[in-house]
Amino acid sequence: MSQNNMTEDEALSALMSYVFSGGLGAPTVKDAGYSLIEATPTSFSWSVALDGGEEPSAHPDRYRVNIDRHSGQISSPGPIVISETEQAQAIASATGQTLTSSTRFLDGAHSISYKVSVEEDPNIAYLIHLRHHGNVASMESLITRLGKTPQALNENALPIPAFFPIPGERERQESTGLGRQVSLFVPGVLASTIYPNLSHEDKLAFIRKVALAFSASWNISLPDPIRIGGLQATTDGDEIILDVQAERHHGFGGPFLSVREYLESHVQTSFRALEKQQGIEEFKKKYLKRIGNFVRTRLHKISPIVEDVPIVVLHSNMGPHNIIVSSDEPTTFKAIIGWTCVASEPFLAVNRSVEAYFREPALNGFGPEYDRAKELREAFWGAIPYWRRWGETDASHVFREWFRFGLFMKPEARPADLSEAESQAFWSENVRVVEDFLDRYE
């Protein structure tokens, strides 16, 4: 490792060594979730959540860990929190109201949140989010733009919680790397907790609404020239201006001017993740060298036909875990959340999110298909015939092949307590996709 110029990969390796050696006081931890908060010429800053201890917590502490790129020195100022004083100030600035109580709420992959009550109206509640991923001011501008689309207005296809901007938060996030956000609390339940148990008829009704939600954002015009990457929005008077920058959610980089460049980065990023993945030694022994040789020598085989695939405004993570539904009427959408993950990408990059509606939940992310899954797919694409026609083109077929290869080449670690049959099936989808793809393109 070069001490003068520590790379992000080197910093991540140092971070994991620090975490699993007990640097955060939890040497028995089984797993750690992490997200890059900030990268500067002199340092990296990560959010790290410790999971899987002897007594797992519903709200595991998230720590900010700083790494000096020159010296390699690691420091942590402690758990990431919003003090009650800061919460009161945020509520007062955003809504003009007075905080009376606060409880830690559901944490997301890129944020922690608190549910708060106010003195002026005991019948409503707010959520205060502390986000370490995504620009909160951009997110609020983008949500405003999404709410003005004809499909969102006419069909209520994109129900989004009301947000209350905190004055000066853009500048505060630029200086700290962490952004605060206040939104109205929407009562209901996460669709991920009920969707698997819905009747087939209710699943059909549900998935048609999901399709309309995707379509509502896909129909938004992007600025010329069309580029692929993370989507940013700024408000200038009455105008909301969209801009495309590097993609941070999956670490693809960019922005890219071509679909081929995007797919190349997607595959290369997935291969680097495969190399680092622990607990899959059996899979790596069989496939790592073969996949590596392909990635190094065959990416030129991506056909230029993929350039015909439309580039759209994409909620990159609109799975059931980011949809709130009525607790009484599970096909009634109350809110779609998770808007930190918005990008300008080929519309078929939603493959993994959409597949979650056709498959049973599973530890490996690719559970067996539901009975009559073919009808669920028909309901999804049948609800948006314009996009269905695009999905049936040769360009879309080729794009799917390469994109799915990137998705499936890195399996999840296989739990040790599976039965022999479960163990054999755990990587079966990864094996099938990888072998079919390599047999076709090697």
C-alpha cells in the first residue's frame, strides 16, 4: 500500500481489519454494513454498522470511521447520532414547531432516523433523518420535480411523503458529510412484511401499481447530452435543474456517455466485489479465475446495439422494503421512500428491484419464483405497454444478459447451518447465470 496515496480499496481493507479486530469495541461481530460518507484528497470517512452479535439490536450503532490517506491512521469519534437538542432545532427550523418527544425509528441502509412528536399538533408526527448518502437538498428538489409529473398527478402513481427543508442544510452537509432531513411520518407497514403472503390476485393488483410508479419516473426528460450516473437536482426560482454526476450508490463511477461504458464499469465493479467477498471460497475456487479472465479480455464483446436502450430517471431501490402500504388495505400505497438512490440509468437496471416482486424472500437475494410468476411478470409489463415494447427489443435482451452477469457473479456467503439440499440450492441461480453467460460469450 502506498502511504502517500491510499486508494479507496486499500482504505476499505484497512477499515474491515479495524472493525473485525475490535476497533469499535465489538470483536465478536459477525457482519458489518458500511457506506462511504466522504472522500477527500487527504481522507476517507465511512459509516459502519455492526450487526450479528450475540444479542442483535433493532437499531445497531452506526459509527463514523475516518482514515487518513497519507498515514493510514484510523479514528472514530463514536456513534452517529442526532442529539435531542439538534432534533429540536431541526424541527423548529423546518416546521416552526416545538419538539416534545423523540424515539429512535427504523434505520435505513444509508441513514438513521427518529420519530418525533410536536407540541402544536399531537395527531401528527415527523421523521428526522440523518443521511450519510445522497445530497438532501438535491433529493428534496428532485422529489418536487417528480411530484409534478402528469402520471404522478393524475394517477397518484408516486406517493411521496411531504418533506420540510431545513434552511442552510445544503451548506451544512457540504461541511460535515452528513445531511439532516425532516419528513412527515406516514402511518402504515412496509410492503416487504406483507407482500410475500398476499393472495395471487392481490399480488397482481400490487405489481401493476409498482409498474406505474416506475413508469412515472421513467417518463421524466433528462438534460442533453444524455449521461449515465447519479442524478442531482437544484432549485433555481421556479425551475428545477437536473444534472448527472458520478454514480455513488453502487460505486460504478462515471458519468458515462455510453451504455457500453456503463456496462463495462458494472461488470468490473462486480468482479472487484467478488474478489473481496468472504465466505464463498468454494464458489471462488471454481469460478474466480474463469470470470476474471473473461472480465480482463472479453468486455469488447458488448454489442453496440445496447446504445438503443433508453436512459431514464430511475429509483434504483424501489423494492418492497421501500414502499409503505395501508395496514388495512395492503394494495393501497401510502408512500414510496428511499429517494437517496436516484440515478440516470438504462431503464432495465431495475432488474434486481423488479425481480423481488416475482420471487420469495431468501438470504441469497434470489429465492424461488412464486407460483404463477409468469402472470406477475405479465401484469408488471402489461401495465406499462410502452416500456414493455422497449423491453422486448434485441438491444434490451443483450443489455439484460450483461447486466445480470454483473448481478449474479458475486454470491452471498452461504450460512453454515443449511441442510445439504439448501446448501446445494443456495448458489444455484448464480451458477446458472454465470455458466450460461460465459458459455455464450467466451
